[in-house]
Amino acid sequence: MLLLICLAFVGLCAGQLVQQTNFTNIFEQIIDTNKNKILDLPEFKAVVLQDDLNKDGKVSLPEYQKGIGGTGKGPAALFALVDPNSDGFVDVSELPVILSSFDVDGDGKVTEGEFIKKYSELYYKAFGLPVSVGK
């Protein structure tokens, strides 16, 4: 999720503005490692593979949950939303597909705004919250 990306979950009781701020912080502090406001494949791959605990080139739901420190329906639903072929793993070969799903305008780049918009949609859908993303 996509994944990773999904490294830091925020409390379900937090308001949407707080959520938006947290999604921005996730992008700026965890994902955009070269600080250019664009998410590229090498950055995405590095973040996702942090959860690949057995180093087999793919992340399973249990690895993902251990990596983010959260279990339950929300994290499992988020993981399922970013697993392109629904096989229970996010494989390195699937990362370009996942990343392109964040490219809202189809220009081949995933900007901070695009990441926040798509991640917010996925997060709210996974946790069964109403989607209201302004950015």
C-alpha cells in the first residue's frame, strides 16, 4: 500500500484535518526520501521493502502488519486494496502498477498532492470512513 506507505497509521478517532496533516507528514518524512515532492519508483520500492522481513522480494499481510505495528480489519483492508492481483502479497514486480494508481493525472509522476489524495481515499475506504479529501 500503497502499502508503505502505509507505514504509519493514525487513530481512527482523529478528525479529517488531522488525517490530512498526517498523510502529508507520511509523504514528506517517510516516502519522499530525496525531498523533491515527487514519489518515484526507487523511493517507493525502498519504503515498501522495509516491510519485507524475510527478504523474499514480496510483502505479505503479516509482514505488513508487523511493520506498521497494527492488526485488524483496517490494515488488512488497506493491504487488500493495494494488492493488485489479490494474491496476499505485494511483490516487487507489482510496484509499478501500484505506483501508477497514485498518478491521478496520468503524467507519469506522483506528486505529493496526488499521493495524499489517493492514499486518503484508500485509507478512508479501508477503515470505512467517509471520504472528504480537499487537496
